[in-house]
Amino acid sequence: MKKKMLVLFSLLLSISLLLVACGDTETQLQLGTGSPGGTYYPLGTEIANVVSAEIDGLSVSAVSSGASVENLSMIGQGEMDLGMTVHIPAQEAVNGEGAFDAPVENFGFIGHIYPEVMQVVTTKNSGITSIADLAGKRVAIGPAGSGTQAAAKLILEAHGIEDGDYTEFAEGFGNAAGQLQDGNIDALFGLLGLPASAVTELALNRDIVILDIEGEALDYILANSEYGHLEIPADAYEFLDAPVSTVTAYAVLVGSLDTIDEDLGYNITKAMFENATKVTHDQAQHLTIENALNGSEGLPFHPGAEKYFKEIGLK
């Protein structure tokens, strides 16, 4: 009896060790997104889940972060594998400009995700009718290291407003929207998809407006950055009475050249674009083969993504 028990125990132990060994073969990657109240985190979570489901032996976890600059920096430091970013900070990372003291050389472009639209929001009763009116106000400009904050500072500068001319709140859009609703801040910046569910939700609780970026300030931004001009159509939100002039950029996915080899990069790119219809987030409508190379200008391609794009005739 004891001998049989010993044999059974040995068999169970062998099976357990085999299962552990098999588990060790799973590749685990982290995808840097943004703050929970913005577009990056919920959309990135869905993309991570779809890619994980489509590639055997791969688990991608979406991680909340400070967004663009932080994601690129963490990839550069070997602390992140994939990252969502505005294409402009990614260009700056390649060249060691802007927030980057030195070039980040270990990442490559994987694909365009969606167009990012700057939305500068305030309440109707704030008395603020233009971005120039934000001088002396309490303004949420986005988390440090985010594309939102970089764009917000450029937009404020274009209107003659420098650091110190306003009270800065470095908040993600979700927290900032709550503070605007509670009257703790006067305005907020959000580089978001259009329409943004967080803006729609805020409009249910407060009478809000989106401020125009226009005239000489718009000309300054277009001349001193890679942002483009866009008009938010009046039917984008129920509370809009007229189109809003603003600026836009591309949200893209980049991947580490150190932790993601060509084969895995190819599989991730293929899985993301060929299964985009399984992503239910509104912004996934832009995750198409036709848009796949938007925002790639000036960026190195991940070799796996480049292989896929050549295979389907995009490169």
C-alpha cells in the first residue's frame, strides 16, 4: 500500500513539474497605455486581449501609465515591451528631442491605431470663452510624460501663456473630468479619440464647451510641430452648436526591438489588424489596413511589422 502511494505521489509530482515547465514557455509582454479615464487604457486593454487570444503561448497585459513619453522611455529602459504613443513624441524619441535627452533606439513602429483629437473643455458658466482666457485659471494639462501635456503646453504657449501663468494640474482625463465637474478646476486638455466617451459622460453632468484653437495661435502650432488641423463636426457631440477648430495627431503602437523578435512582431501586427473587428471600442473603427501606416513617417519600423506590411503590399 505504501509503495502504491509512493508511486502515485511521484506521478502527481511529475505531472505538476511538467505543468509548471509548460507554463514557463508562455511569453508575457506588457503594453503601456495611459490613464484609465482616457482612450489609451480601455482601447489598449482590448487590443492586448485580442492579440493574446490569437497568438498561442502569448499573454499581453495592458498597463496604466503616463502615456506617450513614459511608454517610450520605459521601452528604452527595458521595462516595457509595447507602448501606445502619439506619433510626435515617438519622432522626438528617435531624434533625442523634446522630453528625450538622448535618442531611444530600441523601438519600432508596429501600426497606426486611431487619430487623436485635442479637446479643450470648460464649463459654460466659467466665463472662459477662449484658450487665452486660461491665464490665471486652474487647468488640467494631462499627466507628466503624456502626449496631452506636451500638446497642451504648446497650445498654451501659442496663446502667450507660459508655465506659471496658470495653476497646473497634471491629471489624467478621468480624474480631471471629475475635478471639473466638482468645480475644483476651470478647464482641462484631452488628446482623445472622437467622440470621447469621457467627454460625453461629462456633458451629462455639466453644461460644457470645447474651446477653439484658431487664428495666429493655430498657425504657430502648425508651423512649430507635426500636429495637423481638424474641425470637430457639430454632430460629434449633442452639446455642440457649431464645429470646433482644433489640432490632431496619430496614436500608434510601437514595440521593443530587444524583447520582441521579428517573428513575434510579425504575429502581433498580423493579429492586431486582421482581428480588429473583435475590438469593441469606438476608436477601433480606425484600426484598418488602409490606415495602418498613418503616423509612421520618421519612425523606424519593427522588422516584424515591416515583414507583414510588405507581405500585404503596403511597403
